[in-house]
Amino acid sequence: MGAEAMRALDRHTIETLGIPGELLMESAGRAVAQAVLEHGARAVRVVCGSGNNGGDGLVAARHLRALGVDVRVELVGEPRGAAAAQLARARAFGVPLAGGDAELVVDAIFGTGLDREVAGAPAEAIRRINAAGRPVLSVDLPSGIDADTGQVHGVAVQAAQTLALGLPKPGLALEPGRSLAGRIRVARIGIADAAPGVRPSAELWTRAAAAARLPARPGDGHKGSFGHVLVVAGSEGKTGAAALAARGALRGGAGLVTIACPAGLNDILEVKCTEAMTAPVADTHQRAFASAAEDAILALAHERDVVALGPGVGRAPETQALVRAVCKRLERPLVLDADGLNAFAGNPGELRAAVLTPHPGEAARLLGVGAGEVQRDRLGAARRLAELSGAVVLLKGAATVIAEAGAPPLVNPTGGPELASGGTGDVLTGLVAAYLAQGLAPREAAALAAFVHGAAGRPGVLAEELADRLPLAVAELERATPAGVRGLAPGFPEP
């Protein structure tokens, strides 16, 4: 849940359900104290801000003091409201108010309410925490992180562990917040999970939720049962993109895959792709797709279930015009990627696709902004592109985002820098198409593909090897899921 939604859930819990805010703070502080005890530190410094996050820290310090832990509190600002009352109680328990070194630092400076650059005493406190070189337990969020975007407000705590209160915040799943949060745990402290009119700002699938979306493979199925994907891809020097997209579709379980390619590249792809069929179409002298290929591609698509278009097609003006013409007339679900997306730069409203799979640069070109703006608010950028295009958007990168107009975006919890090598995006395009061909809705197909694709990644694995690991990642998901679990609602990681 984002900051605004969490505030609404707090109000609903207190005002409608009748649970006092003081009781929620007590519950949060006890959860923090328990996390400290599990760490095993004998000397603890709790750095408390002036708001509710600081109040949670003060409660934790009081409980730790009562349990005989050597705990001290460092105040950053004058506590106010509920935090002031907790300060009085901590003093009454004899909690020392002093800084100094400790085996573990509890960061309770800022929570979800931070919406400004950190400066002054809080900024200095965060720098001291980071410079101390001690493990840090952050309460709800690492101080300095935006709860909604994961961006740093000037300076932020580097935590070893973050104890999210109630529900995790999107900023814990989005970079750089994800890297700064360390290991993330969830403490259920009594805040309601839902309230009338409150929608989650984002969703995060668990392994069980992802496994529940795996396409069924009935015992009497055959290659015609699992869909036929048409991959329209490749140009001179980029036959690998076509081959990898086809391999991703095949490893994703598609029954049949055909590659429509420029005629001059057909011999190469016939040798490269043993399991996929090829269909040569009209090409230019530079062995790229020619405008004369339009009718042939549409005829091929008419006989298939899903089309994946764009990997390695290049940016030649004639090819880009062909892409626009094919998209306009296509009557099959379309996954559009790479230079297929670039054909619509600045004009996302002209797109006609089921799923778009841009990286930040391609998303930026579609939206007419800089890539930095996309990265600063990945959820917002994916939502805007989904609304403008009418498609499901799979925004690739660290913490891949899947967005559909009218639905909360999904943040993919798997994957990371091990996927940052050439060709992995082409594999993902084929995998999305395979899941569409097997009957999944666009949002579920994109989200499941991102989850499995990320789970298959390992440092040093090449794109072709990544495709070959997809069945292993699916098998691991199936083994981790209780028998018979299907149709599970998406949710956040279990507490």
C-alpha cells in the first residue's frame, strides 16, 4: 500500500473499527522489539524522529528496557502528538536518552509520511547511522525513502533489515528503495488490510500467487492445444533477437512457433531454430522488413493465435512504416517490443496491442519524456502509458512494473542485475506471447512471464541459457505450491 492508502486504512481502523491509535503504536513497537530480540544484539541504539515512526521506536525501546536489553534512544527533533506521550513513558521506564555506539541501530526517524527532501538534523542523523558501520533495522521504511516510488529524498538509511508495518509499501519493491531496505519482513499490527473506497497503489505476487496462474497442461493436450505464436522479428545483424524470442515462446510452453523474417535471413534462422518454423517475407536490400511484407505477415497472423512483433526489426523508415501498418490491421493479440515500440514514439494513442514490453528508454520515447523521469516514478510512468495506449504495459528494469488501466499496477519481486545482458528482453517477449497463446489474460500473462523470467535468472547466464532455464523456474514454482492451489488472489509476501 502507498502512503495515502495507508493513511486511509489507519483512519478506517481507528475511526470506524474503533481500535485506538495508541494501541496500534503499542503493537508496532512490540513487533520492532521482537525483531531486535531475534537479532540477538545486546546493545541497541534507537534513533527516533518526531512523528509516529519515532513513537513506534520509543515503544520498542521501552519494551527492550523492560526485558533487560541495554537500549538507548537518540532523539532527532522534539516528539509530538502520540510520540510525545511515548517519550514520557520511556523516560518513566528509565530509558536513557543518549547517543553512542551499539551492536544494532533501530532507524525510526521517518515512515510513510515523508514527502520532502531530508535536511538539517535528520539528514545528519542518517549520515551518522550509515557511517557507523553497524547493522540497521528500519521501522516500516528506511528513513529517507519515498513510500510510493522508492526514490531517495536527498539521503537515506542503508538498512540490513526493514520491518514493514501492516502492509509493505511500493517503495520497498522499487529501486533504489529495494536495495536500501535489506531483508524485508512484515509485521501485522492490527491495521485493516482493506477499507471501502481504498484501493492498493500496487500489488506484489507471492510465489503461490504466481504458481496459481500457470496455464493448465491437461493430460490429453497436444501441440495444437497450447497455442501457435507468430514471431515477427529480425534484421541484418539481429537474427539473434528473432531466435531468442522464438526460444522464449517455446520454453514457455507454446505448442507451435513460427518466425516471420526478412527473406534474406531465412536460411540463417532455419539453421539456428530447430523447433520453430520460419516464413520468409519481402525484405529490403539491407535485409530488413519491406513494406511489401504487410499482407503476408497479416495472412500468417490470421492462421496463428498470438503475434510477437519488434525484436531486432531495426529502425529503417520503411520497416517502421510496416510495423505501424501491421499493428493497425492486426486482428490477433499482439505483444509489441523493442523497435516495434519505437515506431510509435510520441504517439502511444495509436498503438493497438495486448501487451507492450518497453525498457525505460522505449517507454520514455513513447511518452515524450526523458528516461530519468520514467525511472523516478516507474509506477506512474507505467500507469500513464497503459492509460494512453489501452494496453497492458510491462515496464522492464529493476523491479519490473506491470500496469493496466483501471487496475493496481503489479511490481515483480523476482529478477535483478543478472538479467542485464543482451537478449534477455527478447526471451521475455516470447514468454509473454506463449502465456497469451495458452489462454491467460494480458495482465496475468505479462505478470507471470516477468515472475518466471526473473526467477530463472542467474549471474553470468546468457539469454539463450536463460530461455532454457524457464521450465526449471516453473517446476520450482509448482513444487513450492500446495497441491490444488489455483486462482489465488494476488497479495504481498506472507508475514
